[in-house]
Amino acid sequence: VRTTLARAKELRRVGDRVVKYGKDGSERARIMARGILRTKEAEQKLFDVIGPRFQDRNGGYTRLLRTAPRKGDNAPMAFVQYVGWEDTVRARAQEDGVQSIYGMPVNVFRGAKQGPR
């Protein structure tokens, strides 16, 4: 999701909390997640796909990537991503034979721990 930096920081808090509920998987966690999520499909995906993916991780489920400021008002912008989504994107792109995603070559989506070079 691409949004302003202030909204991205707030969204990261909500995203991490929702993943924590997905990891828990209890009925109480489902009720709490229902209060945040808007659709049944999102709730189902949270508890079936996203929660188990982060089962062995103790926090830090989302990442902020700062981008160029927005034209017009020069507001700082950022992407909010779930950690580890690159592997899914890369695998899906190889299956479909896609060479670029969002205008970027597929080989750009390498590990997140690589810093600027």
C-alpha cells in the first residue's frame, strides 16, 4: 500500500496487531480481528494464510519503504508491506512468465535485509 508516511506508521501498528490475532487463532482473537477487518474474506485469509506464515516470528511483521515525496504538496510517502511477500511475488511471477511487477523487474524483489549499495 502506498500512502503518506504518517498514515503508513499508523497502518503498521494496525497491521502488526492483526497478524498477532491471526497467529493466536483463538475465538477471542477472531472476534478482535473482526472489529478491525471489514470483510469475511479478509478474516479468512488472515487466519488461514497470513497467521500461519508468521507463526515462528516474534514481531516486525510489516515494513515501511520510504519513496519519493508526493508531487503537489511534497508530503513524504511510503509503502507498507508484509515481510516475506517477495518470495510469493517472485514464485507467482515465474509461474505466469511475468517479467515485471509494478514496472519493476522481478529480480528486484530480493531479500529485504539488503541495504543500499
